[in-house]
Amino acid sequence: MNRDAYEAVIGLEVHTHLLTRSKLFCGCSTEFGKGPNENVCPVCMGMPGVLPVLNRRAVELAVRTGIAAHCEIAPRSIFDRKSYFYPDLPKNYQISQYETPICKGGYIELPGDGNPRRIRLVRIHLEEDAGKNIHEADSSLVDFNRSGVPLVEIVSEPDIRSAEEAGAYLRELRNILRYIGASDGRMEEGSFRCDVNVSVRRKGSSELGVKTEIKNLNSFRFVEKAIEHEVARQIDLLESGGKVMQETHLWDPIREETRPMRSKEFANDYRYFPEPDLPPLVVPPEMVEEVARTMPELPAAKRVRYADDYGLNDYEVGVLTAERETADYFEAVLPGLNNPRTAANWVMTEVLRAANESGRSIAEAAPPASEVGALLRMVEESKISLNAAKTAFAAMCKSRKPAAAVVEEMGLAQVSDESAIAAACDKVIAAEPGKVAQFRGGRDKLFGFFVGQVMKAMGGKANPKVVNEILKKKLAG
Amino acid sequence: MALLARLSLAPDEEERIRANMDEILAYIDKLNELDTREVEPTAQVGDPGMPMRDDVVTNRPDPEGMLANAPASERGYFKVPKIIE
Amino acid sequence: MASSSDLNRLTISEAAERLRRREISAVELTRACLDRIAAVDSRLNAFITVTADEALVQARTADKRLAGGDAPAMCGIPLAIKDIFCTRGVRTTCASKILENFVPPFDSTVIAKLREEGAVFLGKTNMDEFAMGSSTENSAFGPTMNPYDLGRVAGGSSGGSAAAVAADECLASLGTDTGGSIREPASFCGVVGIKPTYSRVSRYGVVAYASSLDQVGPFAKSVRDAAMVLRAVAGQDPMDSTCSARPVPDYVGALTGDVRDLHIGVPREYFVEGMQPEVEQAVRAALRHYESMGARTIEISLPHSSYAIACYYIVATAEASANLARYDGVRYGLRASAEDNIALNERTREQGFGAEVKRRIMLGTFALSAGYYDAYYLKAMKVRTLIRRDFERAFEQCDVIVTPVAPTTAFRLGEKMSDPLTMYLSDIFTISVNLAGLPGLSVPCGYDSDGLPIGMQIIGPQFSEETVLRAGDAFERSGAVASRRPAL
């Protein structure tokens, strides 16, 4: 079985909810977690005589997404009706975009050392979501709260070559969407959905093999597993003389395998035609410029800037830019500090740990970034030791008090007063004549012992640098 | 075609509709007398310009009202025969 | 004091005047209409639902407002509403079994507007099922009879609304027009009917048949009355993305009675073989009358006229096939019993839809299906452009176009039911107007030897309702035609 002779050709279709307050075509709330059919009106329920009216914010977010993905924004795009019958589709057609989507082309750059890899996009378009079905023993129950929620569909070219690359693409895409405030990317909650198209071909060939579509994937891990599973299945099939059929598979998360969908309901002719109830969507260049102007800095740009301006390495950059919240926090800690690395380290260790341990966001678990900045400035100015800062930080997380107040209250200020330190050194030296003799006799390692004793005598508050200097002098005789 | 339109037709009905369709389609074929290669299609005849809504929630929850016409419902949901994937 | 049996014969103008002077009350006016409905509707079948109690409540409220002075123009005026308009709390059936018990939880915009003005709603009128038809014979509630001859059709699809006005069951009514559904019944029933420019009036809450063709309009006893109702319902609607934002002119103020500046185009393609001779004579006589009033007539050509029906029956049925997909037994309306969802949809629609609706859904589905889209739907959209251009060119030479409304007067019940194509061909004069999105007014211009009304159609460029109404009003008030009430 020669799997290495083959390469996987993978394309991903992501559907994500846009972060709007109201639905795409009506004034119902998009708020998650309401009781069944509470966020529903005649429009999103498909009652007779209703008409769609477009949500401007959804258009702005779609344009933002297109700009972030380097797409061409169509000055004029059309909505189309996509017809199929399904209980959760109230009009039995979905308002989507077919021939002229709002964004075309574009690419997502995957973070990587040296050579960033680009995954090209085919298109991005706007469409409305359908309702949700719950399956009982002998019936299904339909809730239309989700019906009409705005979606963008992001379609990639089949440029992805491995399960790992697929995971990287999804993570970066989600990161970008969260950075620009277009989506919160919660895959497990259903606001970020991914379908995978997988085919294989012999390495070196430029023809595309027959592809399988895999649906029902609700985590990045499952996407990667499903791809690995399907690639192996297809290769084995071809190697044993079989042919890959164009099918749709469902991912079974319990068995961790794919199986073909039984239902013929999906063998559909969607009969697309332009939506007569909506005029063409015009996005003038001024609007695109305005959206581009108000875009937050994207992860890729931050990665470059952190490396170039702050001298941070790939790993550090990666951790700090993995979430917009982390990056924003880091940048808010920075002002006034001489060494950005201090801030970087602190955020990567103390702050993220506080958030992870408590299971909450950085904003909830850690003190305000400005206060952490103040704390670290005190360390830089030798007003407190690094250890003292850690103690202060833990207290600040609990009490939410400002850095200066906490340092004061807990008496963490570092002593740099040379006469006080000299006095402590004298005391220690006087108390350990034997060890002093040994040190002077050549046992250099004992220096640490003396430092420790001085620190103990000063309650840990002595400035270590000053202690070292003075002790060295005194021990030298 | 009937499946796409979700219309199940009784056999004699199907016969009649098929005959009607054939006649109508034959009549409609006369459109092919026209050369429309250089003609732009008209999808709409209203004023151009897409009015858009501000992103505000204007609807209040009214599940009873929305379910009032439901042929079958349960615990606030619309009830249908079990959907088979 | 006028006897209540006369009050229902008033026009809106007359009634509004007397209401304002407190000579009559809205309750008396409404009672007169309800009495008339009780007396004649069993023979006409113009109404599917009569809302007598609600109407009287509305009338009493209207009277209070009228007493306070400064009430809106339509306050206290009793209207009949085609059963295609969603009316909150009142069943809205579209003359279909599939919506027989559907009670909308909301009002269409147009109804909300009239409600706010204090109008009175007498009930919901009969129509062809889902507005698909030209005779109101495709109704699940039986046909509506023509008040001038109960053995003949009232026209369609807004037959009930037209007959109700002709029979003085109401002072005016609302209908919709997709291929002629206001103008043709207006012509058959001898009343005024106008289909405004596409996008002039909101479609929100109007059950959709063909979204790019449907338009709301009034039936009335005079052009002036029609102008009053149109003024009350026209205008921008934030719930309808296709509704125009243009301000609504004073349609009533435009009725100067003067047509000396008018150039009237007469399309040669509209005076064809197979037309009832008396229809042609009546329209030609009307044209001569216009000339005597100082207007000028000129022959024009609309060369693509013969392709309009084919074009319409693709565009309209394609849009309808999608618009009617929502009737599936899940959320409202009829539900058949079934063990799986495909059967649920199929059986519900099989039982709930009439033959004509099924035919058009099949045709529309076909026109959009893979492999046929280009040949049918796309082709039809291109032909539509050619038809629009015909009118644009014609209006370079004239201000309005005058044509017959239908090739015949009202035909007999059952006469055209055996062959759908024959029925479709009777739309020949009205259909292009919907495809081009133009305003079209139907004004009575005579009677045939059987005493059946003949209507004349006045077409204008987009948003030229003022001119079209002025032309119709001038003709009507010139006394060219002595109007006759049906002998019910």
C-alpha cells in the first residue's frame, strides 16, 4: 500500500454567523439561548406575504471579511433564491448569493516560519441560516430562532494538502474573523461550521480526483481526523482497483469515522434565480474605503510588527496573537516599559495562566492591563523584585486594586538602600565566620548561601543586584 | 419534476397536467423566434437602490402568536414527522 | 334623511362630504353596505368572509373621530378587501383550501395604513386561487358571478372586489394585479380599476404570486374615488425593499378635466382579429371622443406584443413556484396526515391546491430547472427587456396609450375552463403592462348589446398616475358613457 505516492486535495467551506444584533432580513434578535420560537416573526417564519429587508451591518461585516481576506469586493452583487424543501427552511427556499457573490478571490495566509503559505479563496457570500431540528423518538421538533440569522459562506480553493494544514487554515480564519469582530467563531456552539471536500490524486498529477463532501464536523480536531480518515479510505479504495464515488458523508463523532448519507432529499436541483424581492446590492468604493479605514489590525500584520518592532520570536508572537484579546492586552501593558519582552513574558505566563486556571477571559481573570503595566514598570525601576511582583499580581487578580496600592499594603517594596543592605551583609558575615573563611579560601559556590542569608535577613525585600555588589565587596575582604 | 415541486398527482390529474404543459410549452417556444443574444435580462422593474435596515432589534418575542396557526406543535416547537438523515 | 338602502350607492367623494357635514354617520353607511351584502351576495358570491361585527366597531370609532373634526379622507369609508391581503385576526384564505383557516397575526402595510385612516373593512372578497386566473372560477369557494349577468364571470383574479363595487356592496375595494387581475374584472363589471406603477404601493403582507409583477390597486365607482384610495395606500414602506421612495403626488388635485395637451398612442397590434367587434367599436368611439375634447391620437407600434403572454407565463410561474413552496403543512395552513416529511409536503399540496395552481407551479419549476433555465427563464427575462423598450420608445411619441382591456366582454361561466391556454390568451392586452411595470387604468367606455360592460385601458409611463388618472377622469366626467347599474 503506497500512500506516499498520493497527495490529498482538500477544499473547505466555512459557514459562520455574523455578529449582528438582529437577523439578516428582519428585526428579530439573534441572541443565543432563548426558548423555542421566541426570536421569530412572520418574516423569518415564512408566512404568506412577507418580504426581506437587508441588515446594513451584515453587509459591512461581510465587506470587512472580504477586505481581511484580500478579496475583490463586488460593486454590485445579486441575491438569489436557492430552492429545496426541508422542515427547518421556512420558505422552502434560502435567500443566498449564487452567480455574483459580494466577494471574489482572496486568500488566507497561514502563519509559518519564513515561508507563509497562502490558501486561495474562491468566494465569500451572504446568506440566511435555517432553523434547527430536534429529533425525538417518533417526530422532529422545529425551532425557527436561528432561521434568518446572517451567515457568510467562505469557500476555499482546493489548495489544502493535509489535515494539519486544514486545521491551521481554520484556526487562522477563525482568528481573523474574531479580530475583525465579524464572528465569535464558536464551533461547538454552531456559529462556525465547516464542510470539507476531499479527493486524492497521484503526486505530480494536475487532474482532480472525485471528491467526497464531509458534513457534521463540529470541532477542528474532528475536521483533521475526518480528513485523515477519508484520505486513507480513498487511497485504499483506489489502490485496490475501486473508484471513488461523489458522495456526501456524515462524520460520526462517536465512532470517529465517516459514513455516506442515506437520504435522497439532498439530490437536489436548487433552481437558482435572482431574488425578485431584493434589488441588486450596491457596495460603492467609498463604503469599501470606509470599512478598510476602520478595520482593526489583522493577525498577520501584528505578527510582523511584534517580530520586527519588539524582537519577539515566532513562538512568542504566536502565543500573543493567537487571540485578539491577548494581543490587545499585551499592547495595553506595553506603554512606558523599556523592554517589551518583560511584558511578553508576563502576559504569556502570569496573565494567561490566571485566565486558563479560572476558565474565564483575560478581562475577567486578570487585572486591567494598565495596572499590570504599572507593576512591571516598578520592576524595571527596581522598586520591587520580580518575585514580589508575582505575589502582587496574584493579589491584584483577586482584589482588583491598583498595583501601587497592593505593593504598599503588602509591603512588597524592594529595598535598594545601600546602607541598610550593607548593615545586613555585615551581620551575616559576622554570624558565619567559618563559611566566610571557606569562601575566601576558594569555595565560590558559597556565594549563593550568603546571598540567601542576606535576603532572609531582609525579609526577601533586598534588591538582589545591590546585595550582590555589596556582598562581593565585603567578602573580598 | 413533481418531486422537486412536492406535488403528488393522481394519475388522471397527471395526464391532464402533462397535456396542458405540452400545449403551453409549445406556445412558449415562440419566444425562440426572437434573437436576444445582445439583450440584457430584466429581473426587476422597480426603482434601483437597495434600502437597508439599521442593525436594531425591533421585534418582540411572541411565540404563542407565531405558533397559533401551527397544525401540530409541542412544547413551543413545530412538530413534524421524524426527519431521517 | 336618506334611506339606508341608498347610502351604499354613494361614491367616496359624496360619502366623505356627507360624513364631514354629519348628515350621515359611518355606522349608517356601513349598515347600508352590510344590508346590501346580505341581500345580494348569496347570488354573487363576491365575499368569502364578511366581518360585520368588526366593521361596525370600526364605524363607531370612525364616527367619534369624524365628530372631532379633521378626520383623514378615508375615515368611515366602507371597503371590501381581496382575500389576498393579510388582515390581523381575520382569516385570509387566498381562495385556497390550503389557507382555509389561516389567521394572520399581522396586517399588510396597506391594510394598516387604511386602518389608521379609520376606514371600515366589510370583509374579504373572492378571487382566483392565489391570484392565478382571469375569471374567479379557480376559487375553492365557488366562482363570483357578474352582477350584470349572473350566468357570466366577474373576471379575475380580483373578481370579488370588482363585483362588490359594481353591486354597491361597498364604496370601493382593494385588489391586486399581476397580469390584468384588476383591469380585466373592472372592465367586465363596469367599474374603475387601476394597477399603479410597479413599486408604487407596498406589497408587504400581500400574499405573493409573482413578486416582480404583483401590484396593489383600488376598484371604485369613479376615477376620482380611485385616486383617493390610491393616495391613501401609495408610498414608501420600510418593510418592502422593492417599494419606491418617491413622494406620492396629489392624485386628486391632478384631476383637472383637461386633456387638450394629451397625445394618445393607439397601438396597431392591439386591434386584432378575434376581438369582439363591439369592444373595438366602443374603444374607437372613446378615442374619437377624446379627440373631440381636444386630445390628439396617433398610431404607434408595440412590436413585441405577441410575445408578452409567453414571456409572462414563464416569469410569473417561475416566481410563483418559489413563492408557493412555503405552503407545506409545517407552520400554518392545511396539513395532510403523513409518516414522513416528503409525503407531508406532497399530500398537503395535492389536497390543498387547485388544478390551475398545480399547473403553474409545475410550469414554473420546469422553467427554472437545470438545463432549462437559459432556454426559458433567462430567455423570458430578455424578452421582457424588449417589451419594456417597446413602451419606452412609444412614450417618446405620446403621453398615454389607450387600448381595450380584454378582447371580449364577460364570458360565460365554464366557457374557458377546459383549455387553460385559451384562458391565458384573454390577458393579451393587460399583460405587457405588468411586464414593463407601468400604470394601467381601466375605465368603463360602453356596453355591448347584451348590456355587458366594456372597459378602456389607459397606460402611462412609470409613475405617471397623475396623467393617466386625469385622462380617465376627463373621459368619465364628459358624459360620453351613461353608466348603468346592474339589475340585481
